[in-house]
Amino acid sequence: MPPQKTKNILITGVSRGLGRAMVEGFIARGHCVWGCARNAQAVEELRRRFPAPHDFQQVDVSRDAEVQAWAAKAAAAGFVPDLLINNAAVVNRNAPLWEITAEEFDELIGINIAGVVNVIRHFLPPMLARDSGVIVNFSSGWGRSTSPEVAPYCTTKWAIEGLSRALADELPSGMAAVPLNPGIIDTEMLRSCFGPSAKAYPKPEEWAKRAAPFLLSLGPEHNGQPLTVPGEE
């Protein structure tokens, strides 16, 4: 079997959880990863551990100007994503919708929805010019179902489902956009919702062993399909 072609992979939200696990999983498979996060210390740690050709930047995806500057840096370096993964997201504190403040709700909308659009706005054009690439927007089981006390988070992930499918209708035939449910994983975000019971689910590192090859297998034939990372066998 011939070796797999090295891919350029862009990931948002790489400071912890699924984003960090994907960075390690893709680099271990020989791919080039560029990532961003808001946490400066985590970004610096990633830079030290994974030097060039990998690259990590402190970027708040909810701020369009920061994403634009990041994309300009990538373009200047000749980095065009083969696989663009919009992973960055936050979850609201457990509470009924009417108890969520305007500031809390705006933060979720800014990162979980506007942040995805900002990244697409600035990184998709070079992919279109090359007429290839896959965009994966992380959704959730709560993008296809609902639960009490997470209405704002559900709102954002249901939006990602529709946004991704509509984007898929706009892409040329050689490309793909998919909303992806990663499954239930024991992350800091899950623990904020589930409490101690989150420990019953796989760790991000275990999940990445399944997720990385699955994500690398996506292509134009998956355009517009709502997908889920396969579970443990």
C-alpha cells in the first residue's frame, strides 16, 4: 500500500480536549498541522513541541480581524488547508435558557457560529482557487437533539448543521463541507455538563485514534452529509 500523501490540516481550538488530541494524532501520522487557540501558554507549548513546518497562533476566532491576519500569515507561507477543521467551541454553564445572561449567550454565538464563519471566510478562498479540500465543522449530538440547561449550546450546534449543509450546496464538485458529531468524549466541556459521570466516556487521546483516520478519509463524496465519528468496536 503506497504511503499516504502529506496533508495540510488546519484546526481551531487546539489548546485542550479534542483539538489538542487531533494535533498529536495528525502529526503522528506525518501530516502538517496549523492550529490556533486563545490560550497563549498552550500555544507556546505547542510551538516548542511541534516546530516548523507546523505552526500555532494565538487567535480568538470570534474576532474576524485576528482570523484574517492568521489567514494572511498562512497564505504568505504557502499553507493552503487540505482539511479544515472548525473545532473551537464553548458551552454554557448548566442553567435554564432564561437564566443565561446576554453576555454568556453572545460569547457562544461569537465563538461557536461566527467563529466558524470567520475561519471559512478567510481560509476557504485559497482552497476554492485550488478546487480541492474538505471543511469539517464540529457539531454535536446536541446539534441533532436537545437536553435541558444547554439550550444556548444546542442553538449553536443546530446552526452548524444548517450552515454546513448550505455551504455544501455552494461548493464546487471537487470539495466537501460536512457537519460532524464527534461523539461523547470525556473532555473538560463534557465534565461541565455531566459532572463525574463524564469519566465513563473515552478520553480525547483514545477518541483521536479513531477520529484521525476517519477525518483523513473524507472527500467530495461526503459533501453535505451529517456524519458521526465511528464508535469503539
